[in-house]
Amino acid sequence: MKQEALEILLKYWGHASFRSPQDQIIDSVLDGQDTLALLPTGGGKSICFQIPGLLKPGICLVVSPLIALMQDQIANLEQRGIKALTLSGGISFEETNDLLDNCIFGGYKFLYLSPEKLQVDWIFERIKNLNVNLIAIDEAHCISQWGHDFRPAYLNISKLKEHFKKIPFIALTASATQRVQQDICEQLHFKNPQIFKKSFKRDNLCYFVTPVEDKLYRIQQILTKNPEPSIIYVNNRRACLELSNQLNASGFKAAYFHGGLTNKEKKKQMQSWFDQEVQAIVATNAFGMGIDKGNVRTVIHYNIPENLENYYQEAGRAGRDGNKAFAILLVGPNDLNATESQFIHVLPDKEYLKLVYKKLNAFFRIAYGEGINETFGFNFNGFCKNYDLPVLKTYNALQFLDNQGIITLTKEFSNKTKIKFVMPSKEVLRYNSIYPKDEEIVTALLRTYSGIFEMDMDVNLALISKKAQRSEEEIIEVIKRLEEKELLTVSLLNNDSRITFNDIREDDLTINRVGKFLKVRNEIKMQQFLAVKGYVENNDRCNSSIITDYFDEPQQEDCGKCSYCINNKKVIKTPNAMQLVMQALKQAPKTSRELMEQLPIPEKQLLETITYLLENSFISSDPLNKYHLK
């Protein structure tokens, strides 16, 4: 280990030694070797390029796909007195030019940029003239079409290799199968690559897959049993607020975090969790970048994740201090069907992609052979409504077109209107009594968005229109009237993004060119879903070994502490469980929670007994999930 690297580590990060294999990775980079670092989440990837970048004269170029991730790393560097900047989207030619001048004359050590910036010819030419000492590719799995987030713009990075022939490259990722690792090295034209991998096995992490009917009740049990900091992942913003409100109402302290919050609100919610003013933070997958809280004891997934790559990274935020921790996936009766509908049934095929592309050109009246570099304001919801297109499937099609560089979307879709009620609920009820014709719309808003009194909510006008059986124009009139009465604040959005066409319109030729990538992408999505399905439905293998096998790292022994291993240890079963359940139901109908609280039967045995009694028609269930004796 080079002594200078240790001195830099101590000076800026306050550590006297590296975690394995950080020291070997840094040595490889300092020796000028092309390097692939595969470190699980929390493994300290950024230090592996930041320290060599500081040691060498010149500037380190960092290619990263996520603006938030770049901003987070730059903020961390600046807190340590290290100069770094980014070429973020939405800045003018003059600002970009000035930033690149600063790279030459301003003493900056790190320049972060997205792979899309390398597609801009004049920016690429300016970068070629910088004194680059190292090129780091973060989230390097994006360069592989077999990776879980393939981005064709990453393929442009190989052009840097052609110019900076004597400069070492380091590619970093937290999750990549053997096939993806090989593809990364080939796409980046690595010569004699040095590959470093840290085991995917987390000896201190207990993976639980828990079938439940009442998820809120189970979460309350978990938080009571494990009172240290927790993260609860949900799959949408609405669930974030609702679940955190339910937990707070039940006596637990919970914050919430999702991508729709303002930066100020994000910081406030996150800080309350970091300072342990609250026990849990309920979050979407927007929460995680730069999160390094060592004493997280529990990560709970309320919904089934899209793939095992994401699940591994999110679950891995538990137990970073090395102490025992729990990753718990809650699975309801219909969750697998819901996950398949959310991630698989909405995948566009080639014909649907072509349909959306043609409609998009028609929407903006772009003639065949025209449209290159034209930019338009775009209302996604209006586009879908105009052509009667399903929202999620169309969203995925446009995302794919953006991913392939055919179009560019300047920001994420909002397709909604932001609303917040600022007066007490009794005043809203009073309004309904004065304007009875508006009541259906007001009631639809309140029932659909439970947090609308507490924060700005993204309101889908089409959804409210359907629920209230009123036109969107009528809904907007009511909203404006409520605003005039100072009952709510509102921001009506006509265009929710801007869209740029990057090539001339060619319809079949354009879509045929990317059709093979779409087919591969859809196949990968299906394989990922089947892997998650296998993990959820598993009854004959250690959970930990399923995860490590997925990443091509066979595990020789069972972990002994996951839900599979524990359930397969000898458990003393209640001999007369069936009779106990039937006697309890004879007194009165009961939910599974009530039976669990009343009867001295192990939970797994109780659920198995209920299932047997249902299947054999000894008992029945009602819409309130109460069981009745037949």
C-alpha cells in the first residue's frame, strides 16, 4: 500500500486504514491498470477513485448516470475541502464553457458528468484538452445490455479510451453478474483488466421472506421488537405518506422520503431520521444514495421489488456496522400478481413502441424526414388521453425512446397538478354545504389523497375525473374556486416536461434500429421478475444462498439465520391447532391477527392451519378478512 494514499485517507476522511479490497483497488489504479471494482452497497466505492484522483496531478473525470448521486458526492467532497464540479443538465452553453475553463484554471480535482454529455461534440472536444489523470465510470453495469439498467449513452465512454490511451480507467458497480462483468470490460476496451470483487455474502444480515395478511400490524410488531433505526421501502409516493401517518398515529415515530419532496423537506425528513428523532423512515427507492448510517437494524420492504439487484442494494443498507441486522420482505396474498402487473404487463413490444413513436410525431405535427433537434413543451397526460393510450405502458415506451437517444425528455413526468388544502377540514365541509354541486369533486380529492392537508400532493386530474364522473375542465374550475376562497394552494401545469427529437422522423427505420435492444431489455426484465418470484416462493433453499447464487457466487453452507433456515429448524407445534382455531371461531368471527393474539400457536403453523381449513371448506372469509366457521 502506498503511504501517500494512507495519508490522504487520514487527512480527508479521518480513517487510518482501508477496508479490503479498497487498498488493492487503489494500488491497481495508481499502477496505471484498467480496473473493475465490484463492491456491494456500502463497500466504499467512491474512495477507490477519489484517492487516486487526489494523488495524481490533473483532474479526475467521473461519468455517472444520476444527477442526485453526482451532487451528493460533490457535496461530500466540498465538505472535506476538495474542489469538484458537475456539468449538470439545463445549463447554458456559456455556463458550461465557463465550468470547463474552471477545470483548467480553477484547481478542481473532480469533474462529474453524465454519459449523455459525452455525446455533445464540442463538450467532448473540450474534455480531450483537459489534463485528465483518471477516468472513473460509476454504475458501470449501465454499459452492458445485460445489466439491469442499460443505457446506450454509456457506449460513448469507449471514445475516451481511444483518446486517453495512457490514462487508467476504473469501472465501479455494486451489482453485476459474471456476464455483465465481462461485458463491461469488453465495452470499455479494457486491456488486461484487474478485477476486484467483495463477497456478496453478508454474514450479519438475516434475510426474511414473511407471508402476511396485515402488513401494518406486522411492521408494528417488528418496530417494537427492534427499536433501533429502520428503513421501510414502499413502491410509490402516496404509500410513503400514508404509512408514515399510520405509524405515527399508532405511537411510532416515522419520517417519510420520496423524490417529489423539495430539497428542504428532504433534508428535514432525512435529518430527523439520522439524528434518531424518529425510529423509521418510510421511503421510495429515491432514498439511498449517500446514505451511510451504520446502526440501521432493519430494512423492511412493504412491496416486492422489481429485481434482486435493487433488493440486494436496498436491503444492504442494514447492518453496515457489522452487527446483526434484518432484511424483511413482506409478501401479501396478491403481491406477486401486483408486481407482475406493475413491471411486466406494462412493457411495450416493438409494435407498441412504433405506435407511440408515430403518435408522438403526429402530436407535434412532425412530417416524415423532419423534426431533428426540434423541442416542444409536452403534456404527457394530455398525450395519453388524446390517443387513448395506457399511461404506464406509454411511459415505459417513451422512457425507452429517451434511453436509446431517439428523443430527450428534460425532466421526469409529473402529469399532475400540485394541490394542498390550507384550511381545516371543517371549513372544507362548510364549502361543500354552500356549493353542493362541487361536493363530488372535493370528496374525490380528499378520499384519493389522504395527505392533502399536510403537503403538496401531485393530483392526477384524469383519475379524479373518472372518480367524480366530471370533466377535467369542471375539476379545474372547482380547484380555482377553492383557491379563490383560500381553502387550498394550487399549481396547474399545462406542460409537464420538454421533449427534443434527436433525429429526423423515419418511423420503421428508427424503431427497427432499436428493436433488438427492446427485445433483449424485455427478456431481461422477465428473467429478473422470475428470479424475484423464485426468491419469494422459495421453500427449499437458504435465502442468503439464493441471493449470492444470483450474483454467480455459490454459497457452500446455509446461513442458519434467514427465514428459510429458521423455519426448517425443529419447531414444537401445537398438537390440537385445528380444534383451537375452530373453537375460537365458534365464539365469534376473527381475523388472523386476532387468532394470533388469542391462541398459543406458532405463526407459521397458524397460517398453515387457516389455509387448510379454508381449502377444505371448514371455514370461510369475508371482505373484512374475518374468518367464519361454516
